Amino acid sequence: MVKAIRVLLLCGLVWNTASQNIDPDVLMKYEISRHIPNLGVEFAEYFQNVSLANLGLSDPGVPSAEDLLCLSDMTQWMNGLASRQYWAMKMIDSWGSFPSGILTGNVFDLGNFDECLAIGKVIGSNRRIKGKYCFLIANKLKIATCLPASCSAANMDLFVEQLLQKIPNFNVSSISMRISDTSCQTSDHEAWDAVTTFTIVILSLTTSMVALSTLYDFFLCNDEDGPPALVKSFSARANCRVLFRIVQSKSNPNVIDCLHGIRCMSLIWVIFSHEFIFTLNSPNLNSFDILSWAIEPFACFVVHGYFAVDSFFVLGGLLVSMIVLRNMEKTEGKLNPLMMYLHRLLRILPVVGMAILIYTKLMTVISGGPMLKSGYHGNEACEKGWFWTMLFVQNYAVLDICLDHTWYLAVDMQLYIISPILLIALYKWGKKAAGGIVLLILMLSGCLFATQMVNNYSMLIKNGQSEDGVANKHLYLATHVHAAPWLIGFLFGYFLHLNRGRKFQLNRLVVWTGWILSLAMLFTSIFALYAAGQWIAPPLSTLKESLYYTLTRLAWPLAICWIIFACMQGYGGLANSFLSTPLWQPISRLSYSMYIWHMFVQEVNSRNVRTNTYFSNYQVMLHFWLDFGFTLLMSLLMYIIFEAPLNGFDILLRPQRYAKEPKLVLKETEEKELKKPEDQIWNESPPTSAAD
């Protein structure tokens, strides 16, 4: 979400003149395109008369081997063009030109990436001329070029400069043109480094173990409980049975069916919001339309998608308190925090570590394209600070987080670490401790309000949120900012624990009042800043914005708690029917994996494009469902070969209780069903959008 805001800020730089469509920088790009309509043809015609002296990189009397090879290949290319050879014409044909739609925000012409890289003309017995795809940067315009692979960007920069000087009636000083060496790609793949090899070996080993265990389970075992525990942990057959098992509600107070629906809807909201973020960074033909989109009512769901994260925090706090307090009640107040941390780390940490490896090392292995040369956008952040992510302190330690969306895991883990203190306090002092937690919530809310007021922070796009990430770190990534929703969910879980099995008799007026207030808080949180967010609206004071940001951190979780309570007590109506449908259960169990891997799918699919894209709500919807489907497939695969075996080991570490009490077996199974979502709650989301 923060990245989306940054993109909108860049677009907003032209807002002061956008109403007249006369932004000077845009008009300069348009003027350039008028003078050079077909860049590739102009370049080829100019180069027909170039000589070694024009190369200018070294003394013509003592040219370097690279200069000679480049000039020789260029000569072969020009001769091929003169004789109409197919490979030479393809090298020109794959060039881009100055993009059409400059006045609507298009700054890309991607040419034909695959046509360029497919060129491989054999010259002699041991020499081949290969195509090299590079971007020509012209005053922020990015234009595809295709050159012989032997020529460096420095070679080509000289030719480009001389080409501009040959154009009549053109002011060379008004434009900066250069070949971007970092964007250049050839058909030769880089050799895998040791870390890439290690990642592939780990995935291969786990896949092999899953395959062998599944074959053993399928052919040698007649009963799903028959395989040894280790084999069962790796068996795709056994794990898929657990994943796709539909558990029907039997009016057990320990089972909260609507949590599956709330979790899945929040997950979909997060992924959808992130889809917009990647679309905003795509080579759009109509980037300036983002300005008008940003002030539409529909954009509020994306800009304020961070409320989906607060829903996850509510669920996380609720499940921690309900499950652990129930266990403490059975064990007469005994609690082992170290084992709590061990189980959580075993389920979460290895998946995060594998995600860092796959994001940073395998993105270019499995895909490619003109926009994907550098691989994952956060490679530099991961090289410098991957260990902060593994320690779950990245939200405080650095501004550029390795795997942007893992900030949520850091916040959730930090809150989980302090949970034993709160749990013991609730168990020993009950409502007095609950009153203390309420006071803590108020203090944290006051801290958030003071932070925004003192620093004059604003989250509104038009107010120019600082791009250095400091405001985002203080107002969005900090644990104390999201502690209030988590604590509200924690207290609500305590309330449900105290009243488990109790049926509240509410009259119709109370029920309707609860739903009206709940929906009012939800929609007010999303749309309250709609009017103030208009480009022509007067500025919103820091006081008003601080009050909004602080109060919605309380209103949203309270509304979610009412929805859960109403659904549990039979006052949910259609909402309960929708949220409690058993079809949510498999996706809910897969939610952690989907959260971890959805941005990998989105980045690959958005950056391996070969042509320009078009920005609109409908186009984003199409891309969303495509990416959502691939995310499901990838998450299922990674769940089977990596996450599920870890869950199996975690179950083996847990003490097997009630083995001698057959009457409680069903109840224990239901408790595991309730417990599983909490273990998988990863919560977050994005970018502020959901998750970023």
C-alpha cells in the first residue's frame, strides 16, 4: 500500500498542470518523439557510414579487442541489412520507438524482447552474433533497443550521441539519451551461484521425500493412520486429506466457523490491494489515469486496505487468548512460554527462510522479460538485512524490509512473545487484568495520536507523505500501532472463554443496533477520508487526520468482534451463512502459505510482460483472478512439500493428552481444528494496501 501511495505521489507531481495537460516534462517527451519517429531505422541508417574512429573509446591505432569485435559485428549487421538478411532485419524489427500515448503517461516501448534474444547468426566456424536487449533512456522514456551482444553500453552511447547531433532542428542539450547497461539482457543465462544451487537442492530433496512418502502411503498402507509418523508428515495424500477436510459445525461452542470466512475475505482483500500496487508499477499506456482513479470511491478499498491487516490482528489475539486460557484451565494454570515460542517458530520461521531464498534467487530462474532483469525488487534489501526478517524485528530495524509483506509477521511475533505475560495476568487476576489491558489500549492509542500530531505526519496522498519511509515506519509498521486491534481481539477471546457455551438472549432492537453500529464503523473507516482526499479539496488538518487514524484503529476491531459474536450467537443471518460456509475451510488452512507466496506470483506476472498494459479497475480484476489462481496452485505445492511436513513435526512435539479418555476425543479434535487457523494466521498483508 505504501508503494501504491508513492506511485500516486509521483503522478501527483504533474497534478498542478494536469488539468491543462501542459506539463513541461510531458511536452518535452512529446517533442522528442516528433523528431525521431522510428529510432531503430534512424540508428541503422546512421551507422552505415560509421568507422572505428567514431567508436572513440580508445586510440584508433591501438583499439581494444572489445572495440574491434563490436565494430566487426556492427559491420556484419549493416551488411546484412543491405542484403536484406532475415536475422539483421529482425534486430531492427525488435527495436522500440518513442512511445505513443506520452500525453497519457506512457513512458515505455518494450519492442520485441524475445525476437531480439532469439537472434544467433553464425559467422564462421566459432563465432556467433547474438542479440542484446537494452533500454535506451531518453528523459525518463524507456525504449527497447537490440544490438550485437559484443557491443557494450558505452560503445552505443557514443553512437546515440552522434545520432542526435545529425538530426536537423533538434536541440541536443534538451535531451539526455543513454543505453542502460543494467537493463541489458542476452540469451546467455547467468551461472547459478552457491545459494541458488542450495535452494534448488533443498526443494528437490523435500519434493523427493514427499514423492517417496506419498508412494509408500498410497501403495503400502491401507489406512491413513497406518504410515509411520515421519512418512505421514511428508505424505501428500495424508496432508491433502487434512487440508481439504470439511468439518461440519455441530453447535460446539469451541468452534467458531465464521473465522474461516473472515480470514479468507481479509486475505482476498490483501491480495487484491497488492494487485493494484503491482499494476501501478507496470508499463501502463495511461499512467495519468491513476490520478483520476485515486479519487474515486472504489480506490478507498485499496488505499485503506490496511484495515484487512487489523482484522488479522483481531483474529490472532482472539485465538491466542481462547486457546491458551482453555489449556491453562485444564492444566491448573501451567504455561510453558518456551514451548509456545518453539511451536510458533517451527511453523513460521522455516517458511520465511525458504521464501527469502525463492524470492531472491529463483525469480529469474523460472521467468524473464524486459522488466525482470534484476529479479526481485527487494534483492538489495535482502542482501543487507535478511537476518532482520529472520529475527522478526525488521519493522523496527530497517526502512527497506526484505520481503515487504513480512512486516506483519514481525508485529504478530512480537505480540505473541508478550502474550504469556497477559495470559498469566488474566488467569490470576481475571477482570482486574482485563481492566489493565483496556488501560494499555488507551495508552497505545494516545501514543499513536501524539506521534502523528507531533511529527505532523499525513497518510493522505495529496498531502505528500514523505517518501523516505519514516512516516510509514512510525504510523504503519510499528508494533505498538497494531497492538490495540490485537489486544481488543485478545480481550474478546477472554470474554468468549468466560462465556463459552452460554447463549445470550438479545432482542431485535439490540441486534439491529449492533449491526448498524458495526457496519457504520466499518464503512466510516474506509470512506471517511474520501472527501478530504479529492485533489481540489482543502487540506485536512493534522488534528482531524490524527483523530481519524487513531479512532479507526479502535472502531474497526470492535466492529469485527461484533460480527464474530453475532455469528456465534445465531444473530448473523446471511453474514453468518456466508462467512461460516465450510467451503472457506481449505483456503483458511492454506492462508499462511498464500500470504507468503502471493507477492511472488504477482511480481513475476506483472514484470514478465512483453507489451504495454492498460490501467483500469476491470483490467486489474482480470489480473487479480489470474494471480489468485496461480497463488492457490503455488501455495498448495509449497504447503505439500514444505509447510505441511513442518506442521507434522510440530504435532509430534505436542503432548498427546486425553489418550485414556475416549469421551473427549471428539472435543480434542475440534480444538485442533480451532487451533490450526491460529497457528496459520500470518496476517498480513501488505503493503498497506494491504500489506506493504
